[in-house]
Amino acid sequence: EEVLYREKAVSEDVLASTRLNLTEGIVEEMRVGKEDGYEEQYRHTMEFTERIAAFCKNSWLMDEQKRRLSRESLLEQFKHGVTRVSEEYIAELKSGNHVWVRAEANLVRRPETGEVIAFIYSRDITRERVLGHVLERIMSFEYDEIYTVDSENSEFGLIAIGQYALDEQPVSGNYQEKLDSLAE
């Protein structure tokens, strides 16, 4: 199931995906973006910060985050029933761009051998973080309504209604059509 998920999960926001055999201490498969074959170079690299050097110039993880993403910690967490581990950090990509990254580890036991396997996905979540901060800031002010506008298809959608909103505000629709009707 995880292998099928991995194939679907590879998208523009996936910086890297790795399959680690935690029991044996080896990188079974590693992809940076859509390029395969990094497992040869990183075969025995169990330290998370060393593996992300494949796509990062610099990363800013706290010691506790590094510890939680270590082989020993992942094995210990799995032993206690944890199957998903997630950490967020800031990184400088090789392109020089600074991004927010979410590293997600899905932990499973390989049925045929009993080995513990970690599927780790590093995703660029910069847009998600920025939008969250913008919405948080907007919501701290008084407002009538807050809408989102999808500039690609000109659709709008209501996010929140403030205390001074007018009755019967549209919930969604075509932004350009609504703008034209208001201008008439």
C-alpha cells in the first residue's frame, strides 16, 4: 500500500522520498524530486540531516527534531505503536530558495521478514505555511467577510463572516461575473 501511495504522492511539492530499512540500517530506495538512484550514494546514511543534503544546502532542525527522526528513535516509537512521525523545519534548497519543509515518516513492518521500514517524504509546505500566517493575520482584524479567489478559474469562496456582514452574502461563484454585476 505504501509503495502505491508513494507513486501517487510524488508531485511538485515532494522534495525527496526515501524507503529506509530501519532494522538493517540501509537506504533501500531514495528519490530526489522525480530522480531515482540516490540510494547508491546514501546506502548506509541513517542520519536524516546527512540524507537531506541531497536536496538542501542548509537546514535548520532543532536537536530534538533530529533525535525524533533518528533510526533509533523511529524504531523505539514503532515499538510503542507509533506509525507516523512528522517534523517541520526551514531549509535552503540547492537552488538557494528558502522553504518550509515537512518530513513525514510512515512506519510499517514488512510482512514477509518482520523488518521495520520507514517511508519518509519531505515536502515543500511553504505555500501552506504562508497562507496560514496570512489568514491568521487577517483574522486578527475586524472584517465583514473573507473570501478566497482562485485566479486560474476566477472562482471565489467564502471563508469567514464577521460580525458586520450583510445578510445573504454569496458563498461562492464566478469572481469576474460578480465584479461585473457590482459595477453595473
